[in-house]
Amino acid sequence: MRRIVTSLAVLILVMFSCSQLVLSQTTQDQKSTGKVVNINTANQSELESLPGIGPSLAKKIMDFRQKNGGFKNPSDLMAVQGIGEKKFEQLKNLISVK
């Protein structure tokens, strides 16, 4: 039993490390290409290119900007349900509002 628990813990740690590596690489790729996504004009696909933004969250972003007339500052993105400080920290260098 102890061996199974240890194996599961190692597997979870490896999976977490791999997911962080992929997220880090995506962020680095976007920074190196200079691709910054304008959250006021981006379509569904462009929003989904951001790390941690899937179809549901991209739709929430588009709905929010339509209802509220767009984002004035990048930090306004945290008003969208599902985007907190942690996710915003991952996105802040990859987004713009102009």
C-alpha cells in the first residue's frame, strides 16, 4: 500500500512539473514572438492561444467586454469570473487593451 501511495505521489509530481513546463514554454514562445493579444479585439481563437484560456473562459471574456464596453486596463480582466490574481499574473505580459 505504501509503495502505491509513493508511486502515485511521484506520478502527480511529474505530471504537475510537465504541465508547468508546457505553460512556461507557451508563455516564453509568445514573449519571444512579440505576440501580445489585445483582449478588446481578440477573437475566440486568439484568446484561446493564451495560457490557461479555454473555450469557456474565452467566451466569458468576449461576453464581458461586450456587456461592459471593453477593458480599460489589463488588470480589468480579473473582473471576468474564472480569472483571479494567479491567472492574471500568467497573462499580464501577454495581453494589451490598445
